[in-house]
Amino acid sequence: MGFTSLADVKTALTITQSGDDTNIDALRPQVDDLILQLMLRPKFFENGSDVKEYPWVREKTAAILLDRYPNGVITTIHESEDIPRVYDATTLLAAGTDYLLDADRGIVYKMAGTWATAEQAVQVDYDGGYVDLAPPDSLVRAAQMIIAAMLQKGKDRIYHATGTELGDGKLQGVRLEDVPDTAMTMILGYRDERL
């Protein structure tokens, strides 16, 4: 999955011929990668259901951050300081009593005290991310805007010397300066700036 498809780019940019198809298809994964980097969310499209995660708790805190958000549902949270770790009924935490979930931001707050700081002391099973959800419309539009800017700049000449030729060799690479200001504003609205 990516932010936009060939057909959606062509529709958004009112491209009716197939002459740019190769370049558009070559740009799409590069634009996806750039957007994910700018958002600081490399797992945006990864593994949406039945995620088992061990949030790294480095210091005493009442909040842990989940990698894949927004979060649909937390199946279980276990907290175990025993060695070896035990994830069973004795370490199971209850939603609303032991923890609260901010699903949109992927933050789980402990209701009393702080999370255990030992490695793999907290185990969270949940569904989250955008694997089964369409990405937000503003990110789709941002991807299309970047592709449009690249197509305009790259016509009939090599644009960037990044070592990767795209399509017919007329376009090369996507760089930060290729991102139009409006697209950048849209992308930064989804940047991971939690805690």
C-alpha cells in the first residue's frame, strides 16, 4: 500500500495519456518513503492487526508510545517484571482501570504509578496503523502534489544526480526541496511529535 496509485495521480493531475506512467510509477515509492521520513513514522503502513509490541520504557513514565497508530483496539496489555517474563492472567491489565488509550496518538497512559522499565516488561497486543485503512486525504493529496512538482521539473532533462534513473531517464530522485510548501504543511500535520 502507498499514499496514492497511478490512476489516482493521473486523475488528480488530469493526465489522460500514458506517456508519464513509467515516471509516475517510479516516483510513487520514493515519494512514499520521503513522506514517511518527514512524518517520523516508518511503520505507518505496517502490520495493522494482531500486533505484538514491547514498548521500550527507558525511564519512569506513565505513558508509553505505540509504533502503529491510530489504534483500533488493544486486545491485551501485560506488565511483568519477573524473569523470565510472564504474560498471563497474573500480569494482565484492565482497560479503564489500569490504563487508558489515546487511540489517535497511539499513547497508552497508566492510571496509577509508572510503567515497568525493564526490557520487554510491557507487552501490548493491538490493532493499529493504516494497513486496513485508507491514508488520510491530505497525505494522498500531498503525495500527488510532490509527484506533480517532480513531473514539471523533470520534463526533457535529468533533474537530480542521485544515481537512480526513473522511467525514461528524464527524472531522477526525490529530494526535500522537491516538496511544495503546501504539501509539506499537510505532511507535518501527521509528524510523530508525541511526548
